[in-house]
Amino acid sequence: MSDPLHWSLVYAKTEAGRRAFEQRSFAGNRAQRSLFILLDGRQPLKRLLAALRSLGLTGADVEALQRWGYIEPVSGAEPPAAGPEAPKSASVRTPQRSLAAAKFYALEQIGLLLGHADAPLRDAARQVADREALLAWLQDCRARIAAAGGDERARLFFERCVELLPEARAMAAA
């Protein structure tokens, strides 16, 4: 993509992208497939920064999806007149936090750490709708990961997920 990435744009899946995904001919890696799933045509890219960072993705991955014809800016979405809006920093120590980012990261990790044994946890994740439910579900995930891969791995998983959560007092004020 020759134009700089516009973080304020909303991206949606193309028909070619949906077809490649459904036919399992998707050219991207696992993290890029996860990004493809996240791009719903409703949220600007900048609102997905925490999820991108948690997956180890950058603007180059978004550009790759667009180059392959899997995503496109939503029709009528225009970049700001002042030019592309870049994220504050790709290496910001305090990424945007959200329940969705923490849950998405956890789902990605349990798939990697537990393989097909993650099915009960994925089913339980469908019931998670608030911070308390997410924390309880993350504790269940932590216990399963500890049993399968050890306490240290489980501790790291849990800590990273909690880092992605918004502060409890910020949520109460919202």
C-alpha cells in the first residue's frame, strides 16, 4: 500500500477475504487471521490497537491484509484532512485497555497453550460479559494452563491478561 496507514479509518472484510477465510486459503499467519476477524467494518483501527499489540501485530500487518485484497476502508470513510493519524507510539508501555482486548488475547493464548483442549474454556467465554465474569473465567484458564504447562506459564498468562484490563475505578466512572 503506497499511502500511509490511516489509524482513524474503519476497515471491513472484502468478499475475497471472506472467501479465502472460509476456504482456508487465507495467506496470513494465525495472528493476521485474528486481526481479520476483529475488523468488523464498525470500529476505527485505532480502537483495536490494544488487540493488535497483544497479538504482536503492526500497521504492516493491516497493510498486508489490504494488499492481499482481504480488507478495505469502509466506503465513505475519509482520513482526517491533517494527514494520517499515527498511534501515540508503537512501543507505548500503557496500551489502550479493554475487556474485549483482554478476552481476545486470552482466547488466542489458550488456543496456543492448550490446543484442542481449550474447547470448554472457549464455550465458557461466551458467557463473559463484564469484568467480574472475565476475571473468574481467566482464573479458570489459569488453572487449566497450570495443569497443562506449569504454574509459571499460567502466572505469565494471567498477568498479561490483567494488564490489558481497564482499571476498575475507570470502569466505575464510565
